[in-house]
Amino acid sequence: MDHKMKIAVVNTSDTIGGAAVACKRLVNALKESGTDVKMVVQEKKSTEPNVVSLNENFLKNQLAFFRFALEYFYFLKFENAAKINSTFSPARLGQDISNNKIILEADLINLHWINNSFLSLRNIKNIFSLNKPVIWFLHDMWAFTGGCHYSGNCNNFMNKCGNCYFLKKTSENDLSRKIWEHKNTIYKDASLTIVCPSMWLSNLAMQSSLLKYFNVYTIPNPIDTTIFKPIDKDEAKRKLGLETGKKYLLFAAMNTKHKRKGFDYLKESVLLFKKENTHVENVELLIVGKFDEQQKSEFDFKVNSLGVINGENKMVDVYNASDVYLIPSLEDNLPNTVMEAMACGTPVVGFNTGGIPEMVDHLQNGYIAEYGSSQDFTKGISWVLSHNNFNALCLNARKKVLNNYTFQIIAKQHIELYNKLLSIKAS
């Protein structure tokens, strides 16, 4: 490998959101492999030296917030409030990073999640104009839609967008069509390669009208298996103040109110589980994330709310204290939480959607339920909890991660792609 190769990885934040977590893990994996990699962010919360914030002072921070607020208010007049859950980004405002020293010195630029008014479409065009190979690592569908991050049942991205159900006034030539056209113009001559962490997202990108002419690769997110690993379950429960004689169902979401996360299905499944099982007094629910305490009464089931957890080590305790991780998401790419749970040896129950069935092998290390069926999801919970060889499920979960998602395995795949693109450019 050429050690002079310099990689610039670009993401809105280094810690906030699933994309930031996955992106930072990739940067650490590359760093461990000896790659010269820097992460350029709008908002830096960590203290790591290879993460560089573009808003290193108060004024720039305020400016970034002002841009975000302006864009938010701009979009208010278009949004269909009933459908929106921070799932549409117009990308009209942002900051130009094309003259940043790290970007200019890089041999290859690796874009990740750049929304929340970090990069506008015009800013992205300026990066393409540098004439360097650009890899865009997709964490959702935004790069190939007219503005939404997940399109639900809508397939308009396969054509030209327009008639967008996220918008208040839909028409052939609405905001989503205009954004689609703007993207189409700036992608035209871009030296762009697409990477997705799941085959599910890769397939959508290849079917999309905007990205079907580009090369699309699938490389999963990495995870540090020296941090996320099995520890003694009873010990983990004691650390969290939980009872050692009980079994715990775990649900985690940054915000339980996001419809996409399937919180209603979680409630339905837990109630069904209670109805169908006589010995439920020794089973409790753990919830991690922003959760309205008043919702506890809706469960008719003992709920332990652990709030928002930022430390990785505490999350390792949570996964290890749990007997099964529940992910009733209706749309998800390659969720970090599934990988984290499995790395800790915790079986997973999820719907047959997004990248989840690529991670969870049905009846091997968890249960893949029929999409949108609370009945089948409940069946999955019962199947895991009453499994006659629970330890084998746990070992299989850990093994899946060790065979597919470690820092070494994933860094190698990225470096091979970097070298390939750079040698094409050099020839």
C-alpha cells in the first residue's frame, strides 16, 4: 500500500447520529491500518487529533447554526408536517470546503452524511470540480432522491422525483423535482464512486435515476470488536442496577418518536408477548434513547428507561445485560445497534427490511420477522427467549461480526478500493 496516500473523510459531525458513529469507526479502522486519514466535520465533539472541525471558533459555530435555522425556516413552507420527521433536506445552504487545506492535500475525498446545512448542492459541486476521485459513502437514500432520506413506499427516485408526499403542495414540478434536477446537473461530469454499507441500499442506488450510471460497491460499516464484546451477563446487570434473575428485552433509538423506528410495533409485540406467555413477570423491557416516561403506562409491562447513553462502555453493559435486542424498524440501512448487539453476543429480532436480514441470519443468531407483522415479531421474541441452546445463538451472533465486520476486514476493503481508483486516475 502506498503510505503517501492521503484520505479526507467528510461528515457533518464526529459523534452525533448513526452516520457519525459509523464514519468515525471507519476513520479509526483506516488509521489502525496505517492510512493517512483525516476527518473533516462541521461539529467536533471528540478530542481526537485526526478529526478537524471547520467551526473552530464561536463565530463560525454561530454561523453554522444560523445556516441550519435559515434552511429549516425556508423548508417550513414546503413541508407536509404530518409526514415529516426530519427526513427531508433541501441542501440549499452550506459552507464551501473546497479550499480547505486537508481537502486540497487529499488524494481522495470520501463524503459521508453531509446534511443539516453542512454542505449545499453547490458546495458538493465545488468538491467534484477539484478533479479528485470522490467516494460517496451513503448512510441513507438522500444522494439519489429529490430530498428525502428514506422514501417509504415511494419509488419516484427511479424516475425524476416530483409529486413528493413529504411536501405540502405536490406537483410534477415541485421542490423535489427541482432538487432532483440540480443533483442531476452536478453529478453529470463527477468523478464519483458510490459505496453503501448494505446490499439493500446498493440495489436502490443502482435502480435510481441519479446514480445508476456510477459504479456502486457494498462495504459494511466496521465495529471495534475489542470494545464491543461479550462480558458476564449477571455482572453487566449488576452494574446497571438490574436484577440478575430476570430476562431483558432491549430497544434502542435516538428518538422513539421517529415512526421509522417502529416504536408502535414494539408496543404491540410486547403486549402480545405478555398475553401469550404466562411467566412474564421475570421478563422486563429496557429502553435506551429519548423516551417519554408517560409512555410507560402504555406497555402494561415493566419498562426500565435508561435514557440517552453516549459512552460505548456503558452500552456494552446494556447489550450484555440484555437477552435479546429488538429492532422493529420499518426502514433501516445497516444499523450500528444490530452490529453492536451481535458483537456482544446478543441475539437480534428484527423485521425483514433494509440491511437487517444481511446481518441477522434467521434462526442462527436471531429471528427475521415478516415485515410489519407484530405477530411474527412476538414469535421471534418467544423463540429466542425459550431457545434450548441460547448460548449457541449468542456465539453465532459474535461469530457473524468477527467474520464480516472487524476493523481489519473493512479497512482492507476500503484501501483496495482507494488504490483501484487512484491507479485509474494515474493511468
